[in-house]
Amino acid sequence: MIKRIMPLAAAFCSMVLAISPAGAADETAADETAAVEAAAEQLRVAMVDPDKGRLEALIAPQLSYGHSSGKVDTKESLIDNLMTGASNFSSIAIGDQSVQVVGDDIAIVRHTFVADTHGKGKDPARVNLKVLQIWKKKGSEWQLLARQAVTASA
């Protein structure tokens, strides 16, 4: 009888011990997801009301920022366009956002991006996009590494 109970007891103890780390892992994943969401929101705000220091901190040096038009910006060109008003947003609304943290330092963000724009020499316009962002953790901070947008269907 004891020979039958011992394997069951060992299996039960293994299950109990496995629950605690998983719970801790779930909490860590939730914390990282919240941190990525916060970084994405800070970027949205810094794009509407350009803040060079904040943009510098939120954007990775290797940025590849793809627009729905096919244009691709680097970190330098994106920040320059926002600071000079070549890209000018009066509002940006983010919706239907999902965040998936992959490993310790990568996050995939998808959302809708509806914005009112009025860049230099351009008529005011509204854009409705589907966006994919890749964020990379540097130290304790998340930075935008890549972004690609496509026009959303009406």
C-alpha cells in the first residue's frame, strides 16, 4: 500500500511546488505587459506633444518605423519629423491593443491607430491604421525597435 501511495504523494508535492513558480511567472508577465503598455502610451503622448528627450528614451537606436505608405523612418528621421512638424498629430487614439511578451526582453504589440494629422505643407487628414510594434527591453526600460502600419479597411 505504501508503495502505491508514495508515487502519488510525490506527484502531488511536485504539482504543489510547480504552482507557486507559475503564479510568480504569471505575475512577472503581467508586470512586463503593463510596463510595455505604459511605454506604448508614453510614445503616443510624445508623438502628439513632441518631447525629444522622451522620444529618445522610448525609441531604440536601430528603429525601423514603417508607415502605411511604405516610407520607413529611422530613429533620427522619425524624431526630426515629429520635432519639426513635418509629421504633426493633433490626436492619436489607440484601440484594440494586445501585448504579448516573448521571453525576457521582446514584446509584440498590435493595435488600431486612428489619428488626425496636419504635417507641414499637407492638408489635415485622418488616418485609420492597423499597427504592429516590436518592443525591446533595455535595462529596465522598453524601447520601440520596429513598427509597421497598414491601412485599416473601413
